[in-house]
Amino acid sequence: MDPSQVKIPPMKDLTVDNITENVIRINSLCDDERMKYVLERLVTHLHDFARETRLSSQEWMTGLKFLTEVGQICTEVRQEYILLSDVLGLSILVDSIDHPKPSGSTEGTVLGPFHTHEAEELPAGGSMSKDPAGEPLLVVCNIRDTNGKPVEGVKIDIWETDSSGHYDVQHADREGPDGRCIMRSDKEGIFWFQAITPVPYPIPHDGPVGRLLKKLGRHPYRPSHMHFMFEKEGFDHLITALYLRNDPFETSDAVFGVKDSLVVDIKRAGPEYAAKYGVSEDHALLTYDFVLVSDVETRELREKNSKAALDKLGRKVKIVNGLPIPELD
Ligand SMILES: [Fe+2]
């Protein structure tokens, strides 16, 4: 629509009942169709939220102060907004919508607030942890595509806490990256490294998000896990994690990240792995087969899901830049 054709009525005498349509009308001057749609839905839900809860001025101010504090505690290495999104279930929801997975492929999960860009690349078999107190863990994984073909040259970003349940960036006296590394898959799609057995840990709960959890009567713990992020041209970016079975927080993760297909058992290396990877037979071992989805498969599935979801809401959609907007008659 040509923005110059939008008729804007005088914005006055606005009431509880007509404020929404008028705010939407003035926002519709925007010539970015996707942004216009997102804003239209945002304003609609936000206004309905206020009308439905009969939001008081005091509650409105409490909310604004809370968001201000969330922003104020953010630093280069602390992302309280991601944490807030995580504990509200928004992060996992957005990931599930934007990175749908056909059956048989590896599911995604929350990125969390502790990924950094400073990890060093490790050669195959290298050690990502400098923590002498952690239980040494051999990790051997392979990567295939959805046709079962090994995928070579994938960049894999891996990060985990130390044995006290803290990421390196949470230590004020840290000297550099620890508990994180970058690896590349070999010709057979294999990558392997030494780590430590993950432990459960609380998300940072000394800030506004922690206070919110306390008020809600929720604990701040995440079950033991190790994060993985996969990048290779032609494949959908996969952010995921592996969780240890029977962790005390397996079914009550503070950020809703656990999926059955990502729950693993820590085994013992045994004679075969011991001989092949140069560890003792009782060395802890984690193995996993990752399956990456191509960009094309993901785009098709995303579009199909979008159409089905908006159909259910009674809206016809068209896809612009890979994202749905309603099709206006
Ligand atoms: Fe984590």
C-alpha cells in the first residue's frame, strides 16, 4: 500500500474502545509490510492485555521500572533480557517457530545468556576445560544430514560451566576463555574433544529476573547440560544442548529447554573407545549423533507451518522475505 494513500483521521478523543484501531492506523504509514504486521499485532495484544487485566497505573510503572532494571544490569557478558525471555518461555517458543525440525533431525533449544565469541578453535581430541576439579569427559559426536550423509567442515561452537556450575564469564578474575571451544567436523562428520561432565547450576538470580522467579515461587536451576551451536553454509543454524538423564532438574528447567531427544546418558569408554581415543576404560564418555537440516528444508517447513498456523486463525498469508504477513484482499 502506498503510505501517502493512508487516510489518517485526527488523533483526538481517543477512548478505551477506539485507541487500538487509531494507533494501528497511524503505524500503518510504515512501508515495511512485515514491520507493519508485527506492530499491528503487538499493539493489539498489548492493549488487550491492559484492558483485560484492568492494568493500574501503579502496576504499569512497576513494569516499566522492572524493565529499566533489566536493562541496567546488562553488560558485555551479562544479558538479562535474554534471561527474562528464557524464563518467560519466549526464547524456546521463538526457536521452535523459526527453526522447525523435520522428524529425525536434531531438535534445537535455548541459546541462553552465556554464549561468547571468544572461544578458541581446538584440534580434534583437544581439551576445552582447564578445571582440574571436573570429572574428565570424552565427547565423541558425528554430524549427518537428513539423508544420512556425513557433513564435513561444520563449525561447532561448544560451551559448558566449570565444576562449580559457573561459566567463565561469571568469574571476575578470569584470565581468558575456559569451558568453551570451537571445533570442525572431519570427513566422516566426526568431531571429538575432552570436556568435563556437566553439573546443574542456577541461572544468575541476583538481579531483577531472579527476584521475579522468587516472587513466582520458582527455582532458578537448569539441569546439567552442554551447549552446541552448528554452522555450515546451506544448513539451518542449529542451536542446541545435550542434557544428562536423571538430573534432579530434568523436568523443571528454569528456562524450559529440555527435550527428550536431547537427553543423554554418560557411559564409560570401555575397551573400544579406550583404545581408539587413548583414555582409560572407565573414562566417562558422551556420544551423540547430530542431524542437520538444510536451509531449503527449513524454509519449506517454516512456510508450511506459518500457513497452517495463520489458517487456523482465519488469516490468509503471503510470505515476504521468508516471513508471513496477512494477504490483504
Ligand atoms: Fe547453560
